[in-house]
Amino acid sequence: MPPSSADATRSASNRSAHVVPLLALAALIGVWGRDLPAYVEVVVVVLLAGAVLAAVHHAEVVAHRVGEPFGSLILAVAVTVIEVGLIITLMVAGGKGSPSLARDTVFAAVMITCNGIVGLSLLVTALRQKVAVFNPEGTGAALATVITLATLSLVLPTFTTSTPGPEFTGPQLAFAATASLCLYLLFVVVQNVRHRDYFLPVSDDEPTGDDEPTSDDESASDEHAAAPSPQTALISFGLLLIALIAVVGLAKVESSTIESAVADAGLPQTFVGVVIALLVLLPETLAAVRNARRDRVQISLNLALGSGMASIGLTIPAIAIASIWLDGPLLLGLGATQIVLLALTAGVGILTVMPGRATLLQAAVHVSICAAFFFLAANP
């Protein structure tokens, strides 16, 4: 039987995921410590983005092999290494916005996941099915955890009085980091062990409302595909390490270029955090939209809120440890505009999640909040 177009696409994607990390590493070796012409800068940026996508792909392969809950941890740790590597690289470079870079990146990740990815997932599903149906118990627990983590790590520093400015003292930062890590790990256990059924799709067996064939068969084959062989998983693990090294190294090479591009565009330096979050969350966004197109909105919401949770629950502890040897202050507290957006996200998210059903209107509301965040990030 000739291979289907989906099989051909998947095969091409797998080949590129094997080649790109090696190309990115070779490029890193070739450009390290050199002044680069503009066209080489473009190639490096493309390879940087490709290495991020490849790293997430190989993390998913390894995660599929080891199973849950360790699979979720491997994927989250891989993404966090990328995010923390980009943040620390730019902070070490000592740009104008480096003290607040961790805050800007994490907050951007929360807004993009809780509004952008959630909104797009609901929008795609609502356009196909009119109503997006999901499990309110699991989705509500994930949203509550994200909002709690964001408040403990990003809102409280604005109101603490032990030090001037929106930053924690050492003990306060240690408490926030420990609480964030513990909450994230507990959520992983709840999601994958104790209450798995809360996070499973609730309408897999229900009719889709379309008489025409969809890609659900492809979805099912993906979901129930056999675990990769130990050799395949080992190769993916090696390529994952190569991709992570390439991402962090190329980010170092491009750090000044990224900051200069943001400044030349007339954007505030805080927008660098938005750029990092967009780059890191690109794979999750594509995966969430792909699942929404397959009428698996619950999986899309799991990806969205899980990504936001990992961005705080793992990044804040890592940055807290890194702050021991990083020079300068670590500004984590949000400003008034950002706190308003976070509060609006929490309120709207609760109203969206509680019924377990969402329409085109709820999707549009979330997308609008995300658009407002991008606009205000560019025009504070």
C-alpha cells in the first residue's frame, strides 16, 4: 500500500528533526566568537528556531518511550532548559532589560498559554463543532495551579516590603521557588497517576457532527502508536542533548542581535521576553492547534496550561539558583498593567472552564486578551 500524505509528512518531519540539531551544532562551532554578516545572522536565527522544534520533537520521542509520569517531566524539563538557557544567556550579556527578563518571559508565557493557545484551541474546535467540550475538573485544576504559581512568583514581589522595588529577598525567593517546584511536581502526579481520567477527552466516542471523514483516524493512530524502540529513544536522547546545546549556544551568539532588533523596531526592552516566550512555546502552539483540529480540545488545553505551569514551576526555581552567581538584581514583580491582565485572565479563565463547554465567544474573549497583552507589551 502506498504511504499516505500524513505518513509522508511525518517521515519528512522526522528526517528534518534528525538533521537540524547537527546543522545547528555545526553552525554554532563555525560562528562562535566571530562577527557575522546579516545573511549569516538570518541563517543562525532559522537554525535556532529549528533546533527548538527538533529538541521538543526528540523530547516527545523519549517521553513516549519512558511513559508517564516521567514522560511529562522529560518534555517539561527539555522546554525549561531552552527557556532558562535563553534567559540566562541574555541576562549574562547584561542588556538594559536583563534584570526583569525572567519576569517578562515567564509572564509572557502565562499570557500566551492561558489566552493565546487556549483561545486558538477553543476557536478551532468551536468553528468545527460549534461547542468545545472538555473536562472541567482537570482543566480547572490546571488553571488554578497556573494562577497560583503566577501570583506567588510574579505578583507578591510587587507588594513585599523587605526590599525596595519589585524583588524578593533571598529567603522569599527560596520559598517561592520551592513552592513552585512542589506544586508543579504534585500536579504531574495528579495528572498522570491519581486522577488521570480528569485530563482525558470527554467526547472521543461522540459523533463529531460532520459526515465527512476527518483526521480522527490519524489522531487515534498517533495516540495508540507503539512506543519507540530503545535504540530509537537513545538516538533521540542524544539528538535532544545536541539540540539543547545548540539552542543555548546560538542564543548566546544572537543575544545582542535580538536586543538590537527589538530596539531598532522601537519596542521596549521588555519585549525581548515576549520574543523568547514565542520561540519556546511555538512547538506547543502547533501541537495544541493540531489536536484541536482533530477534535481533541482536552489534549490542547492540557498542553496549553501544562506549558504555562512548567514555565513558572520549573523556570522560577532554575532562575533562583542561577541568581546566586548572576550579578545585578532579579526583578520578578509585575507592574500594574500586567497585574490587571493577569487578574482578567484568571477571571475569564474560571468562567470559561467551569461549565466544561465553550463557544466561539469564549474563544474570542481569550484571543482578545492575548492580543491586548501583545499590544500593551509593544506600547506600554
